[in-house]
Amino acid sequence: MRLDGIKFPDSVDYRLTEGVSIDECGKQCLSNCNCTAYADPYSDSESNCLMWFGDLIDLREEGGQGDGQGPTIYIRMPASELEHKTYSPKGPAKGKLKLISVVAASVFGVVILALLIMARRKRNKEASKKVEETELPLFNLATIVAATNNFSQENLIGEGGFGPVYKGRLSTGEVFAVKRMLRTSRQGHEEFKSEVFLISKLQHRNLVRILGCCSEGDENILIYEYMHNKSLDYFIFDHSRSAALTWPKRFAIIMGIAKGLLYLHHDSRLKIIHRDLKTSNILLDENLNAKISDFGLARMFEGDDDQIMARTETVIGTYGYMAPEYAYQGKFSTKSDIFSLGVVILEIVTGKQNRSYNHPSCLQNLLEQAWVLCKENRELELLDPICNNDTCSRVKSQAKRCIRVGLLCVQNAAEERPVMPSVFLMLSSEDAELPEPKKPGFYMQSGSSISHSDTSMNKDCSCSVITITDIEAR
């Protein structure tokens, strides 16, 4: 769509090529999926090409150009929108219909309408454009439908905030996991774009590997390596299945998660804040090796500053794993990931789930019980009875260290939590000196300590109640 008398957008992402005619410039723009507009920047020349990529920022009517004269820009729009609607400020419409009526025929009105159309196009097409930008293999939808038997219930292996996950098998026998975005998911498109963009650039043995993706019509699908043992919560919170998780296996899983998070925070080219670290997002391969998954809520930052913090208006996550500053104020940083890691460590050691923790005393959650017992040097009472059968002194030493590191990670103030290099060092080194953990986040217990019977808290104690609003569960 040609628009005259328009101030050019800010040059945030652009390319200027000299010696290229405006017609050739248009062809180059149409051949690039990321090009959103083009123009000849100099009125006295016809051999320069200026192209913009991404959002058009500060696009508006040029001051004093009420007659529609002045700089000319060509805004890219879907062919379906242009097929029946054309506009030329210098004369009558050349297509079947004029785009706007005489009453509203101001350049400013055209700009607003063009931006509205672009916004709709962006909403519907941006996900597929992001897919094209990556180097991921693109799967045909028909292939995925055949591999999952048309997304049958028999092949359903899980479901999360993004959507259902299916087991797929190609005719060659190759098995993979198919993550299908729910069409009704409010965050689906954003999650899809984020996950495709981020995880395609990340490679680590403790991160789940993405094999490809598919974006056809309303379908947005991610293809992952198939993890034979599903997720950590499938094992750790089930009495019979948790028996397979001996202490050496649990400690190896904790170290695997720590390695993956250390890579995301410090060792990768990009600083990644996961924002949804929890046991259900830790997948286990055939050897029970841990791999972090689900990067739909992840955010990317540049620089090495561990104190960098961002804020969001909508808090999306899972109650029980969210740091206090994120749950209450929408503030997130690497330290909010550290808090989630601390919860996961304590859950692995104890075999108990923090968010559904039910203690006969007035303790409100697993974090409170761990801190109370730690203050009395009785933290080993938290160790899952399945692991307690091993009387090896090294097992007890590792378990005690993991509990204390977990408590250091869940301290209420973000600045008091350790950074990932320190966490990894404290977990891996038997000689590392651990500071005394302070009160954990969401600590509300008002009674005295736990008795050795673990049940005889003061029955008259008054339990505090916490309410969290404006949180969207996943």
C-alpha cells in the first residue's frame, strides 16, 4: 500500500541500498519475509532503496503535509487485503473499491487503518515468520498427523499450559514428542515464538533437544526428542515409582538441573531466565538423566549482570515455585529462577510437593518445615524414607548439603539468594562452607519448633493465610 506525506518510521531495524530502483526495491522487500515497508529516501533520486524490518515505530503523518504530498512509503500487507482495497492519495482508486470514504480520506486515517491491518497480520502470521527465521527443520502437518494417529488419546503423554503433548512415530520407526499449541491458549502464540526462537539457539545435554517445528494454518507444533521416562513429577511424587529414584539417582538429577540452569544463566551466548522451572518441566531420559524443558515463558537478556531484573504486568507461572517478588510484584530475574530451583531441590530430597504440602502442625509448606528442622540441625528427617535406608555417611552428607543449598535458594529477599555458579559449587564440593540460610519466602508459621514425633505442634496455634491474586496458573 502506497502512502504519501508520511514521516518515515524510526530506523531501528533497516537496510539502505544505493543504486537500486524503487521497483527493484519492492521486489526485494516482497522476497524477504521480515520486510514490512520500503521507500526511496531521497526525492531527487530514483536509485536508492530503504527497507524496514519488524515493527514500524513512530509512523505518522508528516507535519504540515495535509495535502498528502511529501515522503512516500510502501507498507507491506497481505495480498488478500489488497485484492479488493487500494488507495492512491494523488487520484482516484485504481482497484475495485476506494479504501476509505471522502469524509475520512485523510492520510492520518489511512495510516491508522494500515497499522490496524498490520497488527492483525502480525498476530496471525508472526509465529510462522519466526519459524522461517530459525534453522530448525520444518515438519509437514500431514506427517505429524500420521505419526500421532491424528492426535489420538492413546498417544497423549502429557499436557501443560501450552497444550497437549503426544508421542509420534514415523514410518522409519523414529519416535519423538509432539507439543501441540492449544488454539484457545491466551499465551500460545507468544509461547510458541519464544520457545522456537530460544531453544533453537541453545544446546546443552541437560536441556531438552528440539528436532523441528510446524506452523500451518492455525496449527503451531513443536517436535522434541522423546523422553522415555516422562517428567520428574511423574516419578518423585508417586510412592511406587519413586522407588526407582535412589539417592545417587536423585543427586545426579539435582546436579543435572543445576548444570542446565548454570548454562542458561551464565554459559550460553544469551542470558535466559526460564520463569517456569518446576518438577513437571524436568524431563527424564531412558537413563533418568534430567533435562530442562518448556521455554514458553522464558525471557532473554544480554550482559553478565546477575542483578538485572524485569517486570511483567501479568504473572504467569505455577504456585509453589514462584519467588515472592514475582508472585506479588511481577518482578523476575535470575534470582527468581534460583528460588524455583531451591523448591525443586527440596522436593527431590523429600519426595514431597511444596504446593500441596500437608503437615499436621501449623507449618504451611515444605519450605517452612525444612527451615525449622535446619535450625535445629535435624534436616535429615526430611529425607525421603526410600533414601533413608542407605546409611552411608556420604549419602547423609550430600542430602544435608542439598537441603541447606535448597534453603539458601528460597530465601525471601532476592539479593540474599546465591547465583548459579555459587549454587553449583556448593552442591558439587564436599568442602564448600555453606552460610546459614535465612527465613524462606512465604514463611508464615507462628508456633514453636517441630517435636521429634513430628506431629505435636501446639494445637492452639493460629495459622496465617496467604492469598495471591492476578496469577494465571499453568
